[in-house]
Amino acid sequence: MKEKVKEKQNVYASLCDSTSDEEKEVREARYKVTKKLAKKAATIAKNNARERLYQKLETKEGKKEVFKLARVREKKIRDLRNVRCIRGEDDKILVEETKIRER
């Protein structure tokens, strides 16, 4: 996949460097083809990665992975506008909810 993306970048750079209209049309057509190939390669790589993940999740160790993924997902969607922080007894700022509750 990396090779396809590099090729697309090189073709795009040559497209930007083109001066005449004819040259630009030819390079633009080549860019469109390489762009489609790079997109297809990226899609295949993503699908392979998802398939490996699904196979991993079906195993015993994978069940633990489900909880890790859920924890990460929960952290990502946490509302950042309502961030609470207080100063602890040792004058350090506490941000984690559990430490705030302990204080």
C-alpha cells in the first residue's frame, strides 16, 4: 500500500509541475488512475486489518481486548467541555475522576 501512495504522490507532483495544457491533461489522467489504485490498496489494507482484529477477538485473549477497545472508545468520546480538575493536598492538579473522588 505504501508504494501505491508514494506513486500517487509522485504523479501528483509531476502534475503540479506540468506547464502545457496537453501535458497537464495526460498527467491528470495518469493521476486519476493512480489515485484509484491507491484508494483500492488502502481499502484492501483496512479490510485485512479489520479481519485480523475480528479473528483475534474470537479467541480467549481477544475477549480481554474487547474491554480495552471499549475503554479507549469511552475515553475518546468523553465530553471535554466539562473537564473537572482540582488541586490536591500536595498542590498537584488532579484530573482523573477516581483521584478527585478519593480526595
